[in-house]
Amino acid sequence: MPTDVSVHEPQTPATPALPFAAPCRRLTSRAPLRWLAKGWADFRRAPRVSLTYGLLIVLLSWLVTGIGLKYGSYWAALILLSGFVFVAPVLAIGLYSISRQLQRGVTPLFSRSVVDLRKTLGNAMVFAIGLLVVFLIWARAGSMVHVFFPVKANPDLSQLLPFLAIGSAVGSIFAGLTFLFSAFSLPMICDRDTDAVTAIVTSVNAVLRNKRAMAVWALLIVGLTALGFATALLGLALVIPLLGYATWHGYQESVDASAWPMNAVD
């Protein structure tokens, strides 16, 4: 009698499902100082491209300030300039790329940073839109503070202090959310083939699991950025590249993203 012969075709092994978020490592409170030291080493290894990037940030900041002063007021310029904290993470993608090039032993070039930015543009734009929404809400909140605490064109200290105190308190809430979402998400997007949601969840997880270290890092960011502002924004040419490189090393030390494919370095 004929027998049925079943042919079993070889099956392709299933691709393991990626986790919802990358695992994070535990950090000591001194870790951010180590990130700054590594960031400074990157700056010294690529001074020309670092200063070029930094000067572009300075010019952009001057442009925003000029627009606020010309078409608004001193307070409008202050709100627009303070909103720098919401767009700085996206602008730093090119700096993450430079540190990544140095880490891979590739000569850092501004053109390679542009290429990396184009590769990650889709996920970066999703993130940027989210930051834009946060910034618009924050700007509206800043306007409401101005309504409830009106000041004259040339305010004295007694008028200025309540406005700055309430405005800083409100702004710190939005800045804290931005820090939570962006601490390590964009470096991960630059480094790995992942989506914006996974990167954001990873960033939130890493920050919440390392509160002391990240509080120190946030204070260092605020302090260094304040120094940059205190020099008529010129200091940002040094501060922004330094913080960008340090953030990259913070991501490398904090997040284990080895499960995701690595983006190629051209």
C-alpha cells in the first residue's frame, strides 16, 4: 500500500522579541562627573568640529533672542530663550554622532553628523514634536504668569522677584519632564535601530532607577548652561558640545541597548 511521505521544510528560527525598554545599570552619584571628564576628552580630540557646532548654537540663540526683542518684548525674548532647554536635546544629535564616531575610531566629521541626523530624522521628529508641544504649553503657562504678575517695562527688584520665582517654579516642572524623557532617548536613537517610544521609556526607566545620580547630572546641566547664558551666550559654544558628549557617555554607561541592531557609521 502506498505510504504518505510528509516533507518537513526547514523552519527559520524565530527572531527573539525585543523588550519594551532597554535595561539600565545602577549608577553612583559621582557618575556624572565621570561623564563630563569623558566629554571633555572628546572635545579635545575634535576641537574644530566641536566649536563649529557650538558656534552654530550660539548664532541660533542670538537669532531667537533678536526675534523676541524685535517682535515682542524683553519678556518674550526671555521665554523664547528659556525654551532652549526643550530643543537642545534634538540639536545635540549631531554631537552624539561625533562621540559615536570617536568611539568607533572614525575621524569625526560634521558631514557624518548630518548623515546620522538624516538617518534618525523620523524618530527624532516624533520626539521633536513632543518637545514642541511641551514648549508651547510651557510658553502659555509663562504668559499666564505674566498676566497674574504684571511688571512694568523697567521693573524694580520687588516686582521682578515674584515673577521670576513663580515662573521658575512653573518652568521647572516642564523642564523636569523634558529631562525625564530626553536624558538618554536621543543618544539611543542615534546609536541603535529603535523607535522613539522604546527610547523614551528606556530614558524614563533609567532616570527613575538612578535618582541621585540623575539629580546631580541635572544640576550640572543647569549650572553649566547658566554659565553659558551669563557670557552673553558665547559660553554655549563650549558648554553645549561638552554636555552633548557627556550625555553620550552617560547613555553608554547607563543603558544596555545591545539587544537592538547598531546603526552603521558611514
